[in-house]
Amino acid sequence: EQALQSQKRDYFGISSRNDTVFTEHLHELYLGFAFLTIHELGAG
């Protein structure tokens, strides 16, 4: 039981770190997309 709990905690610790990196990456992509869209609208 104790081992299972620590395994679960490790898993969630790892997954939450990955989520943070993924969210930051997604945010950068979103900003880039928004910038390109605004640029296209401005040029058009």
C-alpha cells in the first residue's frame, strides 16, 4: 500500500511537470499563431 502511494505520487509529480512544459510550449505556439494572424490581417 505504501509503495503504491509513493508510486502514484511520483507519477503525478512527473506528469504535472510535463504538463507545465507542455502548457508553456502551447502558449508559445498560440502567441506565434496570433502574431502571424494579426500580421496577415494587417497585410491584407
